[in-house]
Amino acid sequence: RYVKIDTQSDDRTGLEPSTLSQMSFAKQLAEELNALGLSDVNVSQYGYVTATVPATDETVEQVVGFIAHMDTSPDFSGHNVNPRVISNYDGKDITLNEALGIVMTTEDTSELLKYVGQDIVVTEGTTLLGADDKAGIAEIITACEYLMANPQIKHGKIRICFTPDEEIGQGADNFDVANFGADFAYTFDGGEVGEFEY
């Protein structure tokens, strides 16, 4: 659902966020977080979405943050994205668009072979997928949904932030670190399963 929303950033506009579609997506995400029951849900004037998963264990003093960015790269179209799920990927080349002869080959994209037997998501080859970083947003919202539905899971306060304009190098420009209030945070973005960078 998220990848169908065109949220390309654009370093030529001089706006913050750089595109109105990012602000629109920010408001949509805030509505979802409110509906899940998170507290302190806010969209800043610069398009940063913040929210809190309340603590279920008040003895945990440190606050963890989870961050992902809303924008997609301006390098290739993010308009009219048509995602397709390939269930139980068989390790063969993937025809993305038969009419246009667009094929994702394992020779050119050898990392595909690491995901044989798993479900993968692709486009029809004429647009970005936008999984960078809407997959991160989906992961965080799914975790929030799970934690809110299972208050017996003990955890401290969790802060959430979705940022604009990461793809054009401006994602942290108006990030209010003090207001975010996390002792440490993790960004869910890109990379392979199990990869960790710091």
C-alpha cells in the first residue's frame, strides 16, 4: 500500500519537505499511528512524524527510538508503482514486464539467490519499488501494531520518527533530537536481512 504513494524527494524545490506528497504521506502515517493508539503523535511543519509507544514497564528508564524515511529517490519514477509479490521465489530470472522485455536476471542481480524460497516484492520494471524506505516504515508500524495489541510484552518507552528528504541528503536537517527524546535509536533502512551498520 505504501509503495503506491509517490513520495519522491526533489532537491530543486527549496521546500521543506521538498515535495508536498511527503507531507501528505506524513499526515496519513500520523492518522495510522493515532488509530493504533500511540500517544504524542505529531507532524512537524517540516514533515517529521513523531509518536510514542507508551512503556509497559516503568522500570525501564532508557528510551529507544525507531526511525525510517518517507521519501524515495528522485532518480527514477515513483509514480504509478504497481508492486507484485512473488511467493516462494524459485531462484530463476524474473520477468518484470513481458511487453517491454524487462527481466531481472540472477546474473545481474546475484543477491536474489539469497532469497530462494522467500516471498519477494517487485515492480513491473518501469518505476522504483520504493522499498527504500517504505519497507522500514512498514516494519516499524507493524511492530507498533503488535506491541499495542500485546501490552503483556514488557518494554520501555519507544519513540517513532518518520523523516522526509533522506534521499537528497536533507533528512536530518530539521530533526529535533531533543524533542525526539530517545537515549539511542535505530534506523530501519536498506541492506540485507541481518545487516547492521553504525
